Amino acid sequence: MGLFGSSGIRQVVTADLLQLMFEVGLAAGGSCRSAVIGCDTRTSSEAVKYSFISGLLAAGASASDAGALPTPTLAYAARDFDAGAMITASHNPPQYNGIKLVNPDGSAFDSAQREKIEKAISKKSLRLAPWQKMKNCIDYTGAVDKHIARIRKDFPAEYGLKVVVDCGGGAASVITPQLLRKLGCKVVPLYCEPTGHFPREIEPLPENLGELMKAVKSEKADLGIAHDGDADRVAVVDDKARFIGGDKLIALFARQLGVERVVTTVDASMVIEEMGFGVARTKVGDAFVSDVLRAKSGKKVREFGAEPSGCYIFPRVSLCPDGIYSAAKIVEIASRRKLSALVDEIPSYPVLRGSVAGDRSVMKIVEKNLRAEAEGKLDTIDGLRLAFKDGWLLIRPSGTEPKIRITAEAKSVRRAKQIYELGIEAVKDAVRGEPFGFAQDRLVEP
């Protein structure tokens, strides 16, 4: 049925979505006897939330409404319930909404849990509880305070930094400015009033954070912090008003945390391996990162999970990407040394990204050709990842559009272009149905 993507359900808000949320609640309530529910600040979130809660209650489960708050805050509260449900479309535009379902440890529902819900909906095997067993929804208060208290446990000091905080009108508005003030920071707020319309493009990409960069410069701030709609992501601007890429933040966090292993996705930079960390790679999607971290739970390996999109997971706290904890950690790091100096110590390599129009069915042809011709190591965890001594190529179908995405990283611009063109040609030839062959000069070491 495929209702769930790697980060839950996301759709444009229609009557169909409201009906679907009722059915998801009814299905989830069949196995989760208690759940805490939160939502982001979208104008549709209350309607979508109550649709889900209605289904949950109709199944005989108990529902606790935590109100508007970030996904990681909701996930931390879920430890006291069978599950947590976050009504959000994350970094999608405001006309979208959806749901993320999490376990008590903060991890996203795994494939088996998602499949169980999808089957119940598709087979119309949803059942109402007898009226005598239906319950009322109750309010759940204090989730933000509890999350702040947990973060303060790890960051008890006051840091005295000047920080520009851009919440984008999203759910972080209710917690990040408050938390950083408790950490002794002077907060310069930017778009920190909850609004379902979002005053900037809500995904915290560099092209959407021009106002934040300007504010860091004009305010002579120590750093800037930005969030997406539900604050599972964080983006950072250093003291020189430069956007810090997600790959560099992964390396910076890993180094400062002193971890032994980084669990990250197939599209993360090879810099992480080159800095000496053990690396486990997963499919693209923070849920897959959480799955690997959960599998190692209890073993004495210092781990950290991350996606270059801005999701960072701190397993000792929760298996949910936590943009709020990340904000506290980056402030603590910046209090000891300027971020610009730390970032400049981390190497970076040229990365090229693009796409070719095509259906995922061509991937079998691309794989066959790569296996026959390539001189690199081929990995099929998520799409096709071809690793060379000096770079890598990733070819994977888009999860949302009829496109094949190509990413290449190498130690020089020339080599990155060679590897990237290799991927472009491979996909184009597969789409055309023509046999593919490598031009040998494209595989020469730089």
C-alpha cells in the first residue's frame, strides 16, 4: 500500500487525509494502548490531530494531547507511553501535513510496525472498541519543560554567547529560544512566533537562510541556529555568517562527542571515514539510522547518528533526531572555541548533485552495467553506491518524483566531474535502453 515514506506520511491537506488519519489512529490503537500526541504549528494541524485522536479513541486506546511542540520533544515524552504520534509534514510547505509515529525510545515505527498499520487499512480490518471501552482524550502538560530539563542535565553551565535563532515560525518557537536563554545565551529571535504560514521557506537550506546570515553578521553574533517545521532538523551559521554544511556538522559533532562510530546515510561525505571514525551506512532517512542505533543498544560502543540533511541523533537521550539538543550542543562547542576555526579544520571535498528523468525500473539496467564495467566497490543498500579510492558515486531513484538522482564526491573538482558524468551517462543510457560502456579516461586517478 505504501502509505509511509521514510519519515512518516505526508500529503496535501484534503478530506482524504483527514479520513486517512482517522484510519491510522484506529489501526494504531489496536496495538498501542496509550499514546501521546503532538503537532507542529501548521494551520491544519489541529484538524489532522483530532482526526487521528478520534481513531485512537475509537479503538479503545487512551490519548494524551501534548499540544504544539517539536517532534523531538514529543518523542522524549513518548517514553511514558506505548507510542507517540507527531502531526507534521516536517520541512514540506504549509499546505502539507501528515504524521510521524514513534516508539517509547524515540525511534520511528519500523517497517514491520508500518506494514501492520497499512495492512489493517488496506484490508478494511479496522475494528471499533465497544462503546463501554472508549475513553476521553486528556491534556498532557509539561513536555517542553521535561525536554529542557533533560537537556540541561547534559549542559548545566551558562555559556554567555550571542545567538540568532531562526525558528521559521515552526514548532521550535516554543522551546529553542527558552532553552538557550536558560543556557545563559543572549538570544536574538528571528521568526520565533508560531505561525502556520511560515515566513520563509521552511526547509533550513542555505538559500532559505539569508536573513539569518545577515542577522549573525549585523548583530556580531557568535552563531546562528535555524530549524525546520517540526525541529527534528537544525542548521548552523558560524561566527563569520557562513552556513555550515551538514557533512561538516556531522564530523564536528562526532569529534566533539568523542564517538567511536558514526551511523549515517549513503549520501554522507567520505570525510567522516577519513577523520578516523568507524562508519555504518544506511538508506537515506533518519528512521534507518535509528534502526541501526537501536540494534546496537546496550553494547559498549560510543555511537552517534546523523543525516547530512540536518538530522542528528544522540542515543543516550533518544533515538529521535533532536534539533533542540543539537542546538544546545553546538552552543556548548562554540563556547570553547569559535565555530569558524573548528569548521575550517575539517576537510571538505567537492560534491555534485543532479537528476535524470526516469522511472526506478531502469535501476536494474544501471546495476547490471555497473557490475560489468566498474572498477569500484558497488553497494546496494539504497540505490547504487560505487566507491572509488578517491571518491564515490550514488545513483538512487527519488522517493517523490519520477527522477533518478545522481550524487558524486571526490578529492578534486575534476575527479568529481568525471564520476558525476559517469553516473549521468549510465542513467541516460539505461533510460534510452542502450548498452552502457565506460569511457576509460573517466576512471583514471587524478
